[in-house]
Amino acid sequence: MRILIVNPNTTASMTDKAAAAARQVAAAGTEILPMTSSMGPASIEGHYDGALALPGLMAALRRGEALGAHAAIVACFDDTGLDAARSLASIPVLGLCESALVTAGFLAQRFSVVTTLERSRVLLENLTRHYGFGSRVKVRAADIPVLDLEEEGSGALDKLRSQIERALHEDQAEAIVLGCAGMADLAYELQQIYHVPVIDGVSAAVKQAEALVSQRLTTSKRGSYAAPLAKPYAGEMAAFAPG
């Protein structure tokens, strides 16, 4: 089984971090195929970055399918372009937020998502409601620019831990969801410190992707995720026109 991990931003070190987290939990015989977007923002922090990341994400998804991927994961906790990716691809495509929320829902009645910036908090609150978890989830922002997660001495870990501790005491959270792919390497360490489940979306998505592929299931092409209709696209978008 080959699982494509697409980082929709252009920071290769974040791709490497997500791929390492994926390989730690992947079953024997599962190959992780990491791919970094070739165009777009260095990090995705809000709606504008997310919109400009979509062409690079779609191009990477096409490349991954051509290389024989059996499933794909969009490695951004905003689930950037997830619906569009499901429409384009013939393989299952999973998002980190949806996968993490589903996993947390198996383990706890009440849980908190700790993400990076305030603009991301609002976006993720909307996603939790969209996925049907709104009444069970509190979303917190730790005031961490995404790229600070790559920098030693940035204080990002201390800020993250402060919000986790507030979630446990103020939200009465029974589990913690890490709300950024750049936090993927921290989940087990934080779980050992706080003695509650700490869910990383990359790991959750890998196991769910394996389950879908092993059951020979893929995205329905009837209705909302039907393949895009063939039509001309103009200008720089011409290369993305559906065949």
C-alpha cells in the first residue's frame, strides 16, 4: 500500500516532519510517499493562504496518483482544499482535522484542539461544526506562527503547553488534538506529560487511510464529489483544466 502525504505549503521541513510521523504509525508494507507543493505560500495561516495553496496541492495530488498512490492525505490541519481534492482524485483523500476529530471522538466525550494563531482558531471552529463535533470541542490558539514550530528557541513549545494546561483545567478536556501538521512530532511526548490522549492528525489520517484501502473503499463519485466537468480554463489555470 502506498499513501501520499501532500504538504500544501512549500516548506519541505514540514513535509519531512509529517512523513516521519506517518512512518512511525504505518503498518508493515505501507509505503509513505511525501510530496511538497511546488507553488504557493510557505505556511498556511488563514483563508488567503489556503486559497493560494490550492493549485500546488492539486498538481501534487495528480503526481502522486500517477506514481501509484492508493490513498492521499492533505497535510494541513485546515483541511485545505479537501473537497476539491476528493473531486479530483480517484483514490481516497483524507484531511488532518477530520481524521483527528473522528479519532478523538472514539476516545473522549469532550476534547480541545490547540492550534497556532487566532485566525486559524476561527477557521477550525467552523470545521468542527461542519464535521458534527461542535458541541464537544473547544478550539484554542496558542499565538504561534506556523514557521516558529521549525525554529529552536522560538518559545513555541512553551506556548503550546500553556494552552494545553488551560484546556485541561478550564475546558475540562479529556483529550487534546494538536491543530497543526507542524506539531506532529510532539504528540507522544505531550501524552506522556499530561496523561490524556494527544491526537496528531497525520497519524490519525494514516491509520484511517489504511483502513479505507484495505476495505477497497474510495470516495463516491456520485453527487458532490463527482469528477469535475471538462471545460476550458483560462490563463495560468489552463494546465488545471479537467480532462
